[in-house]
Amino acid sequence: MNDGEELAERDQLQRPAEDVGEVVALDQRVSVPAGSFDGCIKTHDTSTLDPELDEYKYYCSGVGMVLVEEPDLDEELTAYSGL
């Protein structure tokens, strides 16, 4: 690691977290165009840098993120081929 890389790494370690994610629900059922999934986790995400950020994300085991709910837009998983 050179001096520039070390300085950048140290700077990253000293910064406070900017995004905050909190688990708000477990064992959720989510239906999106890619299918229906059980046992999903729902998180609420905000950011200290972007006060407008207010989104809920759903993560399902073996799949990953399947749904993002934002105040004015939803993003859904449209295809899933399995593991």
C-alpha cells in the first residue's frame, strides 16, 4: 500500500457512517414480477448526507434485494432464475 492509499483508507475509517439501515420487519412475504418470496427481511434506509432518502428495501434469502420502496418510485426484481 502506498502513502496515498494509506491516507485514503485512514480517512475512510475516521468518517462517521453516512447511510443508516435498520431492520424493521422479519419474515415478510414479497410479490414482484420475478415471483413471490417468503421469509424476507425489510429494512428502512436513510442518509445523513441526503435528508430526502427514505426507502424501504426487502432482502430475501438466496435471492438478495427484490424490492425497493421509495416515496415516489418502486423498483422491483423483474426476473430470477434461481440458484
